[in-house]
Amino acid sequence: MKILITIANSMLKRSFLLILCILSWSFAEAQDPQYSQFYAAPMFLNPAFAGSAKAPRVSLNHRNQWPSLSANFVTSSLSADLYLEKLNSGVGLLLTSDRQFTNLTTTDIGAIYSYHLKISDGLRANLGVQGSYVTRGVNFADYTFGDQINTYLTTGAYPRYSSDQILQGGNNLTPQLKYWDFSTGAIVYGEQFWVGASVHHINQPNQSFSNQNAVLPVRIGIQAGFNIPLDDYMLGNNLGDAVDREKSITPVVHYRRQGQSDQLDVGAYLTYSPIVIGAWYRGIPIKTYKKDNTSIVSHDALVFLVGYRQDNFSIGYSYDATISRLSSTGGAHELSISYIFSDLIQPKRNARPRKGELKCPKF
């Protein structure tokens, strides 16, 4: 009997989780996945980054958030973009796969176009647009319903499928959604700085699995940074050619707002090529919220990065150390890999900056 009670309790927990998920998907404002290494996923950050390397580029990103929980968040992206010099344009393709909890999946296939405008010798601008086709689904077979529990307790046989009313057609519950999603963005940059803004989900698609209205809120992002070259005497010059070796510190700011939620990343990268290290803070230190009559500052995480960049190849690893009340979730691990095929357009220049290239971090 104890075994039956244990199994029944486990089933009830799974059923309760399903109810929570459905309520969340139907009434709560959905939030986008995120990358801590936001510049390692440039087109995910802002469609205006398409073609910004001024050469063909392929990037891979993977993030595992809250690995200590069974209901964690896993996001992966594969992107490719290139610059069309004769058209002053960049084009790109972005594929993103996201899994939330244990069985809520989203697949996003996006086509991106950006126009590159030369304002003056030292100032340029990119304007980008993105159209994506999104498939979003949940596998209800992974959950246990009340009728299955009752059958198991009375007969000892566990039915594979449920006839619970929540799954019947009268409830307008669908396991899969498909919709179009549109975004835009712009970047203005010079030799050492850049400022960008992006607006995702302009059409605010409905993400509800039931007959409720659960639109995906518009996500607004602002990105900025400044690259400060460091003199040889500050870091030494014992590791190679001073001409090809980048030595710089790059402060960056990344703000985003979606629905009622907002976040700020602020930090810096230190580059002494081929090594890059970085650290930044995520949260809104001047913003508080109430919890059990206590004011809690909106801290999220401290992010630490180590990267390696040699010629056209970049690889980086970062860890999010959670500093909120979710510190027991295991933070987040993130890996990025990128390769720029500059030898296809400038065979003898390789790692040196390409004309008009946006010199923001690669991680």
C-alpha cells in the first residue's frame, strides 16, 4: 500500500505541475530565452548585426540554465551570415531551439536582412529586419491525469492515455502552435564605439495552448559599448607581434525590457589576444519588489567569461553565478563557438580588422 501511495503522490505532483504550466502559458507574460554571451549570438541580439563581420560567419551557442533542477531551461542557436558588398547589405539565417521545464519546446527559424549605410568616414549605421517561423509545442503524454491515477489504484494497471476533460476538444487545448514573428533593429558605430536598439515580436503573436489570449510581449533592447586600446607598456609585449595582437578593455551595457520585466547587464571585457576574460552584473540595482513584506533588490547574477580567439576562430565559456533567491538552481553554463571566413574575401589579412567591421566583442 505504501508503494501505491508513493506512486500516486508522484503522479499527483506531475498532474499539479501540468496545471501550473497551463495556467502559466495561458495567463502569464511569456519571456524570451537569453544568452549571457550576447555578442556571441549577434543576430539573436539584434538583426542589424547581420553581415557586421564583413565576411561569412558561422556561430553556435548553447546555454543550460538552472542545471540543478529537473525543470531547467536549455537553449541552443545556430546562425550564419555574410556581407554582400555590392548591395551594401547583410543577410543571415538564425535557428534557435529552446526547451523549458521538461517538455515545452520552441523552434524558431529566422531569415534576416540588414542594410549597411556609410554616414561618414568614421561613422556607419546598419538597419535590420527579421522574419521568423515559430513552432511551439508541449507533450501532454508526459503528464499523469486523475483518471489514470484512479485506474492504477483500482486495477493495478496504468493506462497509457488519459481521457481527462482537459485534453478533450471542447477545451480548445492544442499541443502545438505555429506562427510568424517579426523583429527589427538598428546600430550606429564608429572606430571604437557602438550603440544599438532592437524591437522583437512587433506583431505580438499569441502563444496560448488553450482559448486564452497569451500574447508574446514586445522585447525592447539597447546595446552599447566602447573599445579602449591599451598601450604596450600597460600589459607588456612578450607574447607576440604587437601589430596583430589586440590589447583592449571594452565596457558594455545591455538593457532589455519585455512586458513588465526588465534586466540590465553591465560589465567589461579585457582582451589580450588570444585570451579574453570578462565579468558583468545582471539585475536592476535601483529596483525592488515586495516578498513577504520584505523589500528585495532586483539582483540576478554575476557572469564570468573566459574566451580564446585566434585569427578567425573564437570559443568562449561563461558561468552565471546566481545572486538572487534562486541561488540553489545551479546558475547557468554557456558555450559559444564562432568562425569568420575572412580568407574568402581577404586571403592575406585574416585576423586584422576588415574595412567597416563592427569592432564589438565576440562573446
